[in-house]
Amino acid sequence: MKAIRYFKLFYFIADHWNSKLALFTIYHEIKGERKYLINSSEIDDLHAQEIQSPNLKHASIYQPTNYYLIEKAFDYLRSENENHSILDFGCGKGRVMIVAAFYGFKNITGVDFVPSFCEEASWNIEKVQSQFPATTFNVFCEDATQFKIGNDQSVFFFFNPFDEKIMLAVIKNILASLKIKPRRIFVVYINPLHKEIFLSAGFYEEYFFRKMKYLEFSILVKEEDNDY
């Protein structure tokens, strides 16, 4: 089953980008799935899923975040001592949540509006939960625009999960939380297509990484004394 998923993922990436990127991705898929004990390598356009949300048309397809990028981003956050709490929007099958635990995050939350993905995320988390007895995992099957953000969240993770309309609504919710409890917050934004929305909202780009032209992420920061 995994071999078929790897093949489909390879073909998808090679067809949309190039075979060199596909080979790089599959190498890290196999390595990462074994390292973190996860089963999450798959492409899904969401249309076959039972999703009761008017925002389905604004969502991107399900494609797991490249392990290489996750680790690069978390290496940076750990170097800044910002690996305490994290909220993953569009958490899918829990990949980012589980890697976050290995990087020392203690309060880990995932939000996704696909019920089957939330179930698989919970199953994947169960496989590693015993290794992290002091870590709290929470998976919420909700629309991102309706999710109430905790005032203790300090890192927000996005792998380009939705278009600018939904992103704007989510950013407003983040900033509302920041007004309730002023603090310094970080955004890890993989494939940052709508980065300008964050910049317009008072975030600044603290770190940018790119590899092989298409693999990139931004780490954006919002200081507690900035105004929206």
C-alpha cells in the first residue's frame, strides 16, 4: 500500500514540477515515515471526502508537508527557543504534529475540516503518544475560520491550506487572540503564496528558506506591541 502511495506522489510531483524534485521528495517521505512512525504519504483532492463546509471551494488539495522542510523550520524555532506550543491549520493526518513532538513541543494542536483526516491523525498520534507522556495532543475537526484560538498559542503552522479569503479570516482570529493576550507569535508558512496578507497585518519575515526552487518556507513574526 505504501509503495502505491509513494508512486502516486512521485508521479504527481514529477508531472506538476519535475522528476528531480519528485525523487528528492520521495526519498524524504520514506525516511520520514520510518523515522516518525507515520502513515501519511498521499495526495487527495478532497472531492471524494464527506465535508460539510461552504469553504470547501477555498481549500487546497491534501498533500503532506515535505519532511525536509518541517525539520528545517523546527530546527530554526528550536534555536530560537520557540518550540513550546503549536497550532497546525490543515493538520491532515497529523504529520506536522508528530514531528513537533520530536522537536520538544509540549502543547500541540491540529485543526482540519476533513473527518477522515482527523481520524487518521489521531491514529498516527496514538502510535507515538507513549514516547511523549508530558505532551498534550489535540485534534479538532472544525472549519479553520470557526476555530477559537487559545491565548497560549505561540506558533502557527500553514502548508498553504486554503486561499486568501480563508487565510484573511484566520489571520483576523489570530490577531484577536493577540489582543486578548499580548505576546510574540511565530508563523511557519510552507509554500507562502499569500505571505503578503501576513505582511499587511503587521507581521515581518524573520527567516526565509528555499531549496530546489520550489521547496520554500517563511517564518513570520508578530510582536505583541504591533497594531493591525
